[in-house]
Amino acid sequence: SKTGTRQGLISLEECGAIVTEGSGHSRLHRFNHDYYLAPQIKALFGAESVRFEKMIDAVRLSAGEQTPDLSSLFVYGSVARGEDRLGSDLDIGLVARQEVLAGIVEKVRENLRQSSRSLGFSPSVVGLDLDDVSRLDRDRDPWWNSVLEDAIVLQGARPEDLAARVRERADG
């Protein structure tokens, strides 16, 4: 909330962690690099960056040997937009042929169990087949449109490229 943010900023300023410039509605806040805990705070942010890279690597490797059957593996949602909060799921999408889709989704979920526990994230895996991609694209589904905007592709084709291929096959 606005009030909670303001109170947090006041507390950070009072302890010296941030420096505030300006007045009224034109106040800017920046990290105080001279703050006595600055090296530890920087290390914490560095560790979080490494953790994020490990999470992405875990997702990338989660399909294992199913790679030839996988058309696309991507992260989307609040994490992909950089708007995640404590407790946000890591939204993972994958596209595969209908006959192998369920098995790949289960394999990805299974392969992420250990890394999600050790790295502290909650994977939410959604599997789509090409018929799903076609329908969502044709219907201009709002969820699908947000996926197209957010997607960070880890393996295979971009979701919008798959949709275009499906449209071409239907037209051709």
C-alpha cells in the first residue's frame, strides 16, 4: 500500500540505508552505498540474482530427454515481467504434441521437485498442445495474449511463432 511503502521508506531513511532527496511529491530515494550494511545488502542481491539463474537453469533442464518432443518451453507471468513478489509462482509453459503432452508435463514437474525445494520457488506448469495454441490464438484469449507478451523462451520456438505455424498449416 502507499502508506506501507511510505513507512518503509521512512524507516530505511532513519537507519541510513537509503538517502532521500527532494521534497513533497518529488522525493527520490536511492541506496546509501556508505551504509554500514551496504556490502551485505549488495551480497544479498547478488545471491538472489544467482538463485534466479539457478531456477531458470533448473526449468531449462527439467524436460530432460523429452527435448525432441517439446516445441517450446518458456517462463511467463509475474516472474518474467520482473513483478514477482514473495510467494509468487514461477509460471512455466510448454507446448508439445498432444500424445506426449501429459508425460512431458509430469516429467517437468517431477524434475523440478528437488530444485524448487532447495531454491525456494513454486513451479506452476501449464502444458499446451498445438490445438490449444491454435484455439487460444484464434480466440485472442487474454491469458494467451499476456503469455505472448511475457514469455522468456528457454527452449524451442517462441509461442507466437508456433501460433503462426499452426495458422499457416490451416490456411495452406
